[in-house]
Amino acid sequence: MFGLPGWIALAPLVLALPWLLRSARAGRPRLGLAAALVLVASPWLLPWYAVWAVPLAALDEDRGAWLLTLAVCAYLLPDRVPI
């Protein structure tokens, strides 16, 4: 399953990068949000990639990371392996 095309997929990560760096310097790294943004920016997206973002978002206790990770999981849900 392909992700979003080119600069459209990379834009949220590039725009959020200074804010993520500032937050990390202040002592609050937002790993779940960063992982979810990397998934959104990925040109090739497989369902098991969501495994990277889900535990990090759960540990962050950040509602924005939870919602973005949930949206990525919902986007990847139809691309499951049929049993």
C-alpha cells in the first residue's frame, strides 16, 4: 500500500520538526507523535509499521499522538493479510 505522494506526505513532518526538537530540548520528547509523522511521510507503508508508533504513543500519554496513531492504524486496516 502506498502512502501519500511526495511533498504532501513530507510536509507535516518538516513543519512539525522544529516543534518536536524544541519539545525534546525542554525535556518532553514526543516519540509517539514523531513516529506517527514518520509513518505518514513514508513512501511505502505496510500495516505492521503501525507497531512502531502504537507503543510510543501509549507511553507518551499525548492525545495528539494517540489520535494520529489511531488514524494511521485505521488507514492501514483495509490492507491486512487475509486469513
